[in-house]
Amino acid sequence: MTSLNTTHSIKIKKIRVGRGIGSGKGKTSGRGAKGQKSRSGVAIKSFEGGQMPLYRRLPKRGFNPIVKDKIAIINLENLQNLVDKKRIKTENILNLTNLKKEKILKKSFTKFKILGNGNITVKLNIEADYASNSAKKKIEKVGGKLTLINLK
């Protein structure tokens, strides 16, 4: 007894278009006669005959916030390099405003995130909007302090 869902290896012949009138798909190859759609390389997916297309008539919606937070991302290795080059002082609180004053970050950044890539050897007092768990552990291991601000 065979079920309906069994797969058989049936070979269906490919229709070869444009191979003579006897094939049933000769001359115009099933494309009708003349016109834009009978030609090759035609793409008229949302063309509405010159009328303003629907996708342009409707307003944009969804995931495109008008005011995006521009987040500055800094790794621990970058902070260590800045300390080594004496660009930042270890006794100061390290936050977004101080980093902007020292011209380490651009003025356009609105938030500040610390990531744990690399190692840090100096004790720092950091105020950031976001921080990864690994960064927090590494900072506290050296004796530094990480304070998260602006948590929503």
C-alpha cells in the first residue's frame, strides 16, 4: 500500500521556449506580442503608470527614531592607552563631559559605554551610561569604581 505523500523520482521535461511553432511555446515564447513586458530585462514591480507609487505616497513608519542616541563606545584597552599617553588624569572622574572637554570624544555623542576588551592596570573612577559585565569586573578588580548613570 502506498501513501500519497511518497516522493517518486519523476523527471518532468523542461519547456524549451522559442523552439518553433509546433512546441506550443514558439515565436513569442509565451510572452504575448510586443510591449515592455515582452522584452528582456524588464522590472516594473511597483510602477503605477506614472502615478505616485503607493510606497512613496505613504509616510515612513517603524524603527526610525527622529532623535537617536549617539553612543560613544570605549574599550578598557583604549582607556589604558589614554592613561599611558597622559591624555586623561587618573584622579579625575571619567565621564562624558570630561572626555568631551579633553577632546577625546566628539561633541555629538550623547551617551557613553564602557566595554571590557583589553586590560586596565590603573585605578579609575568612571561614570558611564552603560557598561558590560566584564568591564565592570575588571575595573573593580583593580580597585576602581564604575557608576552607571541615566538608567531608564
